[in-house]
Amino acid sequence: MNILIIGSGGREHALAWKLKQSRHCEGLFIAPGNAGTALCGTNLALEVSDFDGLSQACITHQVSLVIVGPEEPLVKGITDFFSDNEATKHIQVIGPSMAASQLEGSKTFAKSFMQHHGIPTAAYKEFTIDNYDEGVAYIRQHSLPIVLKADGLAAGKGVLICQSQLEALAEFELMIIRSKFGEAGKKVVIEEFLSGIEISVFVVTDGKHYVLLPEAKDYKRIGQGDKGLNTGGMGAVSPIPFFDDTLREKAETRIIKPTIAGLQKDKLDYKGFIFIGLMITNGEPYVIEYNCRLGDPETEVIIPRLKNDLVELFSAIARQELNTIQIDIDERAAATIVAVSGGYPGTYETGKAINGLDEEPLEDCIVFHSGTKPADDTVVTNGGRVLAVTALGSNIKEASELAQYMMEQLYFEDMYYRPDIGYEFP
């Protein structure tokens, strides 16, 4: 079959790399893709929210399966657009409906969903301009730290952890009164701070059944030892040694099964990935966020560990026969290290030539492109996060060391990466 992947990051390159290995994949298209996805299939110069252009491309290239990578087109309703269009309703789209995508698109929707279905999460209240003064009073009496979340999508920057009431009040005003995050911050969720260890759990559902994919832990801070500014992700590891059978059972019983049951009860059409961000506090799992797609760079560590044919997995989702699929996972550990442009997550330059990509990767290493594009006879940087190197090893330390060694074979001007990914796992 012919397949279209929507997106342009490391997540989409990892999916393209895996789909290309399937005997069922005849033609592979990526919109808009990057220099790495071009090695797996054909890039199409279409934006992720150009629904008309994407649907026409599917008709032109006889695409029968669409995998949506980023959240924006899902929240804007691409699944509904395809299913409501007579010319494209036969095409299977892996991604939830617009209504179901509100699990990620609206923090208040997600919190209400969890509260309604008894899913453990942090206590919260929501505020808008209409009850702004109540929000101010609430912050003044709130325990520290205070977590403020923009309700809508804010490019991964809408969650603030404030260490004082003064800081929280200032940010609250910036969000609601001064539109710091635009429309996304016109409604603000204020919730209690949960301390613990954060991990990412990935579920695939066909709307009735689900299977668990490998879990992962990502590293958001720019500096070693998890210091400095938050980023889109500087690396990830999988599996997580402390995510044992007991904790996994708690997560399934208290969170995953109620989530799937809640989607059915609320009649939310959901066929695709559910990313569940968990905070493990005193051995108990709490949901801190839902995403309606795979994470990045977590995709780059979980997909290489997945032995299943990805096309067969997606086809089972489309047929609502996911209960017939047995997930087969590589027992080895995986570590991903992300190389970023100098200055990221602040101001950075693009267009820097990348050296070393012509060399064959080391055994058990894969180089995934994120922010890259072809330029004449070379590949240049085209974003903040540029490359992700994934390595497999007998444990996280071995995998991380191998990924770092492979990263040392690559170079672009002002390139930066964290050499301590997986540092807390001996």
C-alpha cells in the first residue's frame, strides 16, 4: 500500500525508517519531511495544516494509509476532514478525531476528563478573564511551587512552574491580560505541583482495544544534570528500570484502562497513539498530561525497540482488531541524544552544513534527522533540534555511550548536545 506520513521532525523520520522496512509498504510519502525522510521515501512540499493539499496528494498518489505525526493537524480536525470528504473517506487515518484530540488541545478538557473518569491527577482550578480576580486570590493562598498551564497548544512552552506567589501572579497576568501565549493562554489551569520522577507511557488504541508500547523517559532541560531552560527534548532512554511489573500494573489499572473506557463512554472516536505523561510520586502514578500522538524524541527510542511490522499494526487499528496483535519488543536498551543549534532554545541560526552524514552509521546506531533540509550537494540545519542519534545496548549506560560516540562523528557549526543522557541509570 501507499502511505503518507504528516510531519517533518525526528518522530516522522523514525516512523518513515520503520515503515520502509515493511513488506506491505510500496510507496512512502512524507509531508513536508526533512533530509532524512527523503532517504526513506518522497517528500511533498505541503504544510501539515494544508488539509486540501494533503487530501489531493493522497488522491494523486493513491494513498490508503495516513499517519499524523504532530498535534496541530489533529487538534484542527484532519481526521474528520478526511472522513467527511467523499473522495478521501476510504483512506485510513491514524489519529484521533478533532473532539478526541482535545485531550491534548485543551488542558481543561483533559483535566475534566480525568476527574470525570476517576483518573489520578493533580488537583486544579481553571480561570479566564471573567474570574481573573478569583484566580489572583487563589494564587495568593496556594502552596508552593505553583503550576500554571495555558489551556491550548503553546508550542511546548505553556507550562510554568513558579517558585513564589509573586512570580505566579506576574505570569498569570502575562497569560490572561497580556496574551503571552495568545489564544492558548486565555484560559489558564492552576494546579498543585507533583514531585517525583516523570516518565512517558505510550498506548496504541483502535477505539476498543489497546496495546502498550515501550515506555521512555525524556530529558527536557538544555544543560547537563537537567539544568537550564526547557526545550523540546534533548534526548530519551527506554526502558525505564524502575517501571517494574507492579508499577506497570498500577498504571494500567488506574490510568490506561479508565482512559480507554472513558473515550468509549464519552463517544470520542480515537484510533491512534495516546502519550500519557506520568509523574511517579511515592510509588504511585499520576497523569500530568495527555498527548494525542507520539512524543519527540521518545519516538526515536521506542520505535527501534519495536519488532512488529508497523503497517500490520496500523492496519489492525483501522480494522479495530488490535486485540489480534502481540507486541514484540527488543529486550535491549535504547538511548537517543539530540544535537541542537547553538543558542537553542533561544535564538539560533540555520543553514549550517552538516558533516559526517555520508559515513555509514556504527552498528546498532541510527541517525534520525529533525531540523534538516537538502541544499545543493549537502544537508544543512533547518531548526533548533537538528539530529537525533539512537543506539541500542545491553543497558542504558552502554547505549548512551555508543550514541555519544556516534554523535562525535557528526559536526555542524555551533552544534551542541548533552553527553549525560541516561546519567541517573548506572
